[in-house]
Amino acid sequence: MIELEGFAVYPDQIATAREWMTFLRTHQAAVDRTLIPEHLARESIFSITLNGRFYLCWYSEQTAPAPAVTDSQDPIDRRHVDYWQRCIDESVPPLRFSLENHFMPPAR
């Protein structure tokens, strides 16, 4: 499954959201290990300001259904969930992008 979704950040939590992204970047190897039980082949996070609102957008390629990250006991996931709860304004509908095409070069 390939997804691209964007989530609004509370206006007063943009600095915390940037701190969150720095935390993920500086713990790259530990974050990468959390992708295995989540069946994620790839995950990328983008940011955009749209109509004056700051969003974090997740692109992911998942190979199988996975347990909710909120159920994980991994310290990286716990910190990730904490940042999510502090930063993401779930009262704003997420941006959900529809996949129209997906291209990959043939296996070599």
C-alpha cells in the first residue's frame, strides 16, 4: 500500500514539530529499525505551508498490515507518538492524496 497524507500542526507547535523532525533525523538508525515490525519498505516526511497552515506529510510504502504505532513499546515509537499528540491538530481533516500512478524501473 502506498500512501501520502498530510496533517495540520497546531500553529503554536510548529517549533515543536521541527524539533520532532530533528529528533527523527538524529535517531535515524533507531527509527529505521521501527519500520520492520510496521512492514514499511519506505517512509518519508515532508512539510508544507498551505493556506497559512503548516502541515507534516507522510509518504509510505507498506508491504502488509501492521499494528498501530500507538501500541508499540519501542522507545522511539513512544517518543514519536508523544510528539504527534502534542503537535498534530486532529480537528483539521487530513490531506489525503489519491494515488493515480506508480512507476518503478524493471528489475535488473
